Amino acid sequence: MSEHLPPGTAPADTGVIHNIGYRSYQGPRLGRGYATRSLFVQSLRAAYGLGRSGKSKVLPMLVAAGLAAAALVIVAIGLFLQDTLATDLLPVDYAQFLSGFGVLVQIFVAAQSPVLMSRDLRHHTVPLYFSRPITRGDYVRAKFAAMTAAMLLMTVTPLLVLYLGSILGGLPLGKNTGHFLQGLAVALVTSVLYAALGLAIAALTPRRGFGVAAIMGLLLVSSVIATIVYVLIGGNRIDPPESAHWAFLLSPSSAVEAMLNQLLDIKTAGPLTAPGGIGVVVFALVVAAMIAGSYWALLRRYRKI
């Protein structure tokens, strides 16, 4: 019978079944929690360029080194002029440091928020995350926690340098600890707010450059607008009206700084304070609304993917 088969065709009884070794997975299944934690760690590393090319590490490491170096210089100057200044604190207090070098923090969040969000959108890897086992809520929580942690590392590290330098330099422990805790509160609230705003904006576009420009525009341009309105209302007078301070609600960075300065009784070089007790409540509600609104926008954005 095989003689009548077409040329090159073997008889059916000569077929061979090959065992290529496929078998079902018998190991442990770690589940959503492990996957979410892994995404958090990977995102936190990505915020500092770890595990990526050397070019990706340049900006975050420069910003971190710049803040740490500035803190070291302030410690050195404060200890050198300790007798001249006759004060129990360093020349630049902890909250004042974050205010004075706030632009560097804003550059970091503007540059690195798109790294966490836009790259997944551009390379169409987001649906792979949602195939299983993590949910869209898990994805957003991991990214938000990672960006907040990255911001806290960036802002708290120079404060620790200031604190350890002041204690080792013989400045009073109690007073410096109190001011250090104020600085930590400022770092925490600012980090959460910036992370929420940065991620919400970065999630809107797969193009990193657009995300960077939009975040910097929101933080810097709005701050300039708030300052202009403050001056127009009369904030440049010797005794400015309290109503002028409401202008700081126009800027997220100015609003959070003014609220914390008034709430914690922090003295800064500028006029950034909320207008009285009612102002603190209103400013706090606005800051909370910006954080909650940004997080809700992130959840809504990823429900559509």
C-alpha cells in the first residue's frame, strides 16, 4: 500500500511521538501580594535608574548628590560659625532646607514619574501586568508607593545629614530633634503630594518628554502665577493683608508649603503661610483633595487599559 503514496510521504505506521519535556508547574504560587511587592521594588529601583543603563542613573543620582552635598556644606558652615551665630540650630533649618532646594525635588519628580508610568504605556506592557495575578488597583498602589518612597529617600536623606551633623557637632539634642521631626513632616506630605500629581500626569501620555514638561509646568508655572497674584493683591507691602495669602492656593507647591508653615509654626524667609486658622483648614482640605483626586484619576485611567 505504501507503494501508492505520493513521493516523499512516509507510511502512517512510521510516525514517532517525541517527548519534549513539557510538564505542569508544581512549585509554589506566590499570588498577588508577592507580585505587587515585586512591582513596587522594581519601580523604586527604576526611579533611581538601578537595573537600567548608566544614562538613566545620571539625573536622579545628581539630584541626590546635590542635596546631600548642600546639607554637608550647611553643617560645615554652621559648626564653623557656631560661636559667632550663637544659636542652637544650623544656619538653615530642616524645613527651610526643603523649601530652599525645592526646585531640585521638583526636577526629580518631573523626570522620574514618567519613568514609572510612560514606559509601560509606550511599550504596551500594561496589559501583561493585568493578565494575572495583580489587579489594576494593585498596579496603581505599587507605583504610587514606589514613587512616594523614592521621594522620601530623596528628601529625608539630606535632613538626616543635617540632623546627624548638628548632634555630632554638639548642638542641643532636644531642640534639634523637634525641628528635625518638623522637617520629616514636611518631607512626608510634600512627597505624597508630588508623587500623586506626578504619576497622574505621567499616566496620561506614553511620551516621557511630554510628561516631564507637563509636571514641571504645573509645579513651576503655577508657583510663579501664585506669586504674581499675591503681589497684585498687596503682598509686597510692608504689612501685607491676610487675604493676599489665599493666592497660594493657585499652586500645589505653594499651597502645601504655606499650610505646613502655618500648621507647624515654621518660620521661613518668604511669605508662604496660610491665612490664619481657617486658612490652615482650607489649605489642608485642598492639599488632601489634590492627593485623593490624583489617585482617583490614576485608578480611572487604568480601568480603561
